[in-house]
Amino acid sequence: MRFAIFNADDFGYSGGINRGILEVHQRGVLTSASLMVNTPATGEAVRMAADAPRLSVGLHVNFTNEGDRLVDSDDPAACAAELRRQFDRFIELMGRLPTHLDSHQHVHRERPALDAFRALADEHRLPLREFGPVTYVGGFYAQWEHGVSQPEHVSVDALAAILRHEVPHGVTEIACHPGYRDAAFRSVYDADRAWEIATLCDPRVRDLLAEQSIERISYTELPRALASLQGGQREAETA
């Protein structure tokens, strides 16, 4: 059995990104998103999520914006305190726990931030990107070289290759960054986001999922998928 979670980072970063994420959820294959709680369009994202109950929403911890350090990532206490502050703010805004944890620009991958992230994930039994039962695939991204946009990396053909060759047995998260340009927002990853929308809303992607027998799920549905996998393993062992 193969399951795929299509998760959009940067929910709340700008109005254009919010619109793109909701469009890909409504018209395309997006099942989940990761919310930034300290960005200009956070409030709008929270309101949009309330009108999209099938969209699972996790926490996209933001220590960096587009490069400016918002916290001293070399200070374990500072990392832990800011992580907890953003976690508590998510609960205040959404009225519930996040469905998963990850971070902007992957700051959670390295210590000392990693220790704080793993402790928080363990405390609340939350999936933490790259440190749990979900395989992470980040190759659906138009800038494999920073600042150099290559739309072929987010084409239907590129996504087809990922679905055919990078989604193993189990659950896989396919990260994406859909969005529209916004006059009030500047990012090195800009026009690239609209290319992602076009691909993620292309009907051929659903056909590819069916062809590959990949079930599309959200992080909310992760426990069900893991239970199905465990049940299938027990059946195979007793056969």
C-alpha cells in the first residue's frame, strides 16, 4: 500500500500564497498545509482554513523569514522558547493542536533546534517532518539551485517521476509551495509558485495517482493509513 500526503508550506506568508494553497486544495491534489503564525497573512489563512475543513493544518515554525534570523538558532533555550511560543500561538489561533510539525527553511533539521522539535513532537505525539513514519520528498521544487528558476522541476512530468519512483510502500509527504504573486510580498521563490499551482491542479496528476495505486490522504488521516499498513503487515506475516 502506498499513501501520499500533498502538503503546502508557507500558509499565512502572504495573501497570494494563501489563495494559491486554497485553490490547489479545492481544485487539485493538496490535502494538507503548514501554517506560519507570525507572518502578515496568518489571520487570513486561519479564516480560510475554517472554511476548508478537509484541509489538515500543521505548524510551519518560522525562525528565519527569508533569511533574517528571528531567533538565535545556536541557543538551545532561545530555540525551545520560540518554538513553544509559536506552538501555543497556533493553538490559540486554530483552537486545536497542529496535525504535524515542520519548519521554514528546515531549521528543525539541525541541533540545537532539532532537540526542541523532537521533544515537542514526542510530547504531543505529532509527526515531525523527516523524523517519523512519513517519508519526506522535497524534490518538487523549481529552484534546485538557489535563485535559479527551472520550471521543468515542477512540471507534470517531474511530478509523475516522483510518483513513480520516489513514493515507496508506506506514507510519503510530497512538499510543495503553491501561491500567486503578491505586490506586498517579496521572495526569491516567486513566479515558481504559480507553476506549481498549474501542475498540482492538472487532471493528469489524479490519473497518475490512480495508475500508481497511490491513495491521497491528509495528515489528519495518517493514523488510519498507518493502521492499514500495520494490518497488512500482520496479514502477510501469518499468510
